[in-house]
Amino acid sequence: MGEDIQLQQKVIEGNQQGPTLLILGGVHGDEFESMAAIRRLLRFLNPAELRGRVQCIPVVNEAAYWRGQRTAEDGLDLARTCPGRPDGSITERIADAVSAAIRGADYLIDLHSGGIACHFYPTVGYGIHPDGEILDVQRRMARVFNMPVIWGTQARGDGRTLSIARDEGIPAIYAEWIGGGVCDPLGVEGYFAGCLNVMGELGMIEREQPASITEHVVEDNRDEAGHIQAGYQVPFCGFFTPSAKLMQAVKPGDQLGTLTDHLGDREEAILSTQEGFVLVQRVFARVREGDTIGAILEVPPDSAE
């Protein structure tokens, strides 16, 4: 169905032996902080000071990037399409290529953001791996990545870069930054520093770890935990106006926003069904039926750092 996919990537080979760390950006084409942070890493890393190798793919989903959209022209979500197929659609072929890259790594960092449609409070996450040793490494990686929220969620879902890593026994984390269709310099800095922190934790570079900025550590092993698209789906196409802010405390019945049709004849409040904090907030007003308008982080009492 098309030519083979060649992901644009660079590898920094250290002068000393060590593990292979794969860092991915742009799995969705509208998530820009990851791309800029990885380019900065490539300029910064010095082979003479590196143990092992760092493999960087700043824009995994080029087809989506050039459209300026989350997905490529086939409409498939790359983060739900792995391991893909070498003879499939454009997204399936990209999924096949990035899955092969993951299988060749010892550790994975996958950088995301809220994209054009949403704001996502800075978060680092991982799947709650059934292997306790792998889970321990992921917790360490997430802790030093140093985001305000650490979110461990169920690892049973397939189609993701992290599910490929899960099946291969590769410790993996992902990160989310605010997004909104811009490239936030604070996000670039946070991702750049976070990747270096992980390299330090893995013994790949010498690095003094900074003071923690983590506010909440949550692990949630329920089936839908971490599946942002599954919650708070709008019931009809229209115009969405948010009424909550990131990390605002909410409880069941609190209003997250309002949905209206074009003439304003039909209006419906979107109410929270959970108690916690607004982790994801939709900021792109146009919505289609089934679109997600946000996510709530349910925080147990002992989650604060």
C-alpha cells in the first residue's frame, strides 16, 4: 500500500559501554514540545560523557505532522495501532517501524502533550507492569523525570508504544505537557531536563538530580485507568465551552463545561462523575459526538509528595 517507512532518527554513541535508551517524540503530529526537546538533546549530548547509546526519533508520525493534525490521512491513532503492519496503511506502517525500534532498546521514553485540542497538566506515567523488577525501574524513571504528577495506570491495554515495551520486558515511561497547539518553552525545558535526569538515574551520564517538583503520585490499576479518550465523551456535535481549569478540585456533579449546538437551542452541561483534580481539559471549541472533553485524576489521600 506504499513505500517502506524510514523514521528520521539520530543515534548518539557513547565512548563507553552501556544501555540503549530510545526517546520518541511526535507520535501524534500536533505535539510539539517533544520534538523541540529531542533536538535540543541531540545538540547537547557528548559521546565522551555518555555510557551507552541514545536513539532519538523527534517526529515519529511525519504523515500527521505535515497535516498539522493528531493523525495521518487514514485517521488511525498511532498510539493505538502498534505493532502495526509493514504492508498496511500509513499509520500501520509507521507503527510497524516504531515498534521495531522499541524492540531494539533497553529503555523507552515516549514524550507527548495535549496537542491542539487539549491542555494536559504536566504528567509522567507508566504502566503497572506485572514484573515487579520492571515496575520498580519504571517508578524510578518516572520519579526522576520530575513532573508535577506521576501516574501509574493499568498496563493491559494494547496498541501503544508502551504495550510493545511491556511485552518485550523493556522499562518504559511516557510524559504529557500542556499543549494547546503551541510549543511551550517551559515544556521543552522540562522534557530536556527530564530525559537527562533519567539518563543520570540509569548511569548513562553523571548528573546531580534536582529537587523534586512532584505534587501527586497515583497508581490506578482499574481497567480504564489512563484511557483519556474513554471518559467524558460529548453526546452531540457542537461547541464546547470549558468551565473548569487544570488541577481544579472537582467532585461528582460539578460542571466541567457546556455543550451547545450552532443556534444555542440545545445546551447541555457536562458534569463530573468523579472526585479529584482536572488533569486534562479540552480547549478546542469544536467537538464532534464522542469527542472527549477532559479527564479527572482521582487522588488517594496519601498521594501527595
